[in-house]
Amino acid sequence: MKKTYYKMIIAVDFDGTIVEHKYPKIGKPKRFAFKTLRELQRRGHKLILWTFRTGKLLDEAVEFCRKNGVEFWAVNANYPGEEFDPQTSSRKILADVYIDDRNLGGFPGWGVVWQMLIGD
């Protein structure tokens, strides 16, 4: 049976999810992380980098991902160019799926993420 896909907005954490948790340093990439993220993008899904990092540390994470072939649709924002205003916006990112090492049960690994979201 062939899966039917729709385009999703997927929020992805950085430390402990895309890379090993070495904050404030950047850890080694998790196995299959960039391959899975690139394939999700190739299939038209929008990726949001959703991380605690700010300033220089955030810039380093974004650049690290770019060098590994992943450029995010938005970074710590609901859409490109959104400016956070605590009076009118929520800190919660609006997404269809959240990929984070702090999920209930922990991060299942990128192989499981691949099977759940791509499945072929």
C-alpha cells in the first residue's frame, strides 16, 4: 500500500536531536539526521529549527545545518520573517510535527522518524 503524503510543517530541535547534546558546543551529527531532514525537504515539507539557542550559538547551529545540506524554512519562528512580540505572539511554534529529544519516551532515533514520516 502506497502512503499518501501531505505537506507538513515540522519543528526540529537541534541539541540532542540533530546533533549529540554538547551544548554550548555543537556535537556530532546524529546518525541519519541530515539524510532524513534533506529527504523531508525534498518531499516539500517545511522545516523549522526550534531550539533554545540564540545569538551567536544559534547562528553557528544554522550554519552547521546549512553546511550539511539543510536550510530551514524558519528559525525559532512560525514563518520566515516573523518577529517575536510577547504581547501578540506565543513562544510555542505552530507545527504539525515536533521532533525533539525531550519527547515523552525520549528521542526514538532518526531511523524511527524516517519510518514514521517517510516510510519507504
